[in-house]
Amino acid sequence: MSSGIFGRSTSGNYRQIPVNEYSDDSSDEGDDFIQQSIKSQQQQLQDQDQGLEMLSQSAMRLNQMSLNIHEELGYQNDMLDNMETDLDKATDNLDMLTLKTKEMIQKAGGKQNFLVILGLTGVVVVLLFLVMYT
């Protein structure tokens, strides 16, 4: 009537097939199959455990690398902040020096006197060059 453990009755409900209808003389083969299935499942579990262990180790390495990167970025941010502070100080000093130079040029008589002084300084440099190499 049916090839499984449960047979179908005429009323549409399932009924249990007696063991002697289902059993065959290959119970040793069934035990071997069950043992092989258990061993296969145990091997699969071991393989999964090894895979999970490798994944765990990779995650720990990534964690350590990310902590090292975070630390390095912190150092570099500090260096950039210090460099920005130094640059701001240098810019302020340069602005102050430029302002003082403009004030000195105005006190000395403006751009004309500055250009005369610059020209005479150039003449002195040329004369010194000629005296030294002649």
C-alpha cells in the first residue's frame, strides 16, 4: 500500500505500518548508514568550528589593526593641529612684519626713497664684487 513508515488508510488519515512490514533484513546496513551520517555530521561540525576559529582570528587581527590605525590617526591629528597653530603664528608674525615695513617706508619718505636706497644698495654690492675680483 505504501513504501514509507506511515501508510495511508482509506479514510484519508495516516496509520502506522507495523514494523514487520517495514523491516528488511539489512538492519546492519542501516546502522552503518547511521554511523556514517553521524561521522559525517561530526566532521562537518569540526570543519565549521575550524572555519569559525579562523574567522575569529581574522576578526581579532582586524580589530588590532583598526586600533593601531586609530592611534596613528590620533598622532597625526595632533601633529596637524600643532602645524596649524605654528602656521597661524607665522602668518601673524608675517602680517605684523609687513605692517611695520609699510610704516617704515612711509616714515622714510615713501616709495621713492625706498627705491633709491634699494638702488644704492645694489650699486654697493656690484662695487664690492668688482673690488674683490679685480
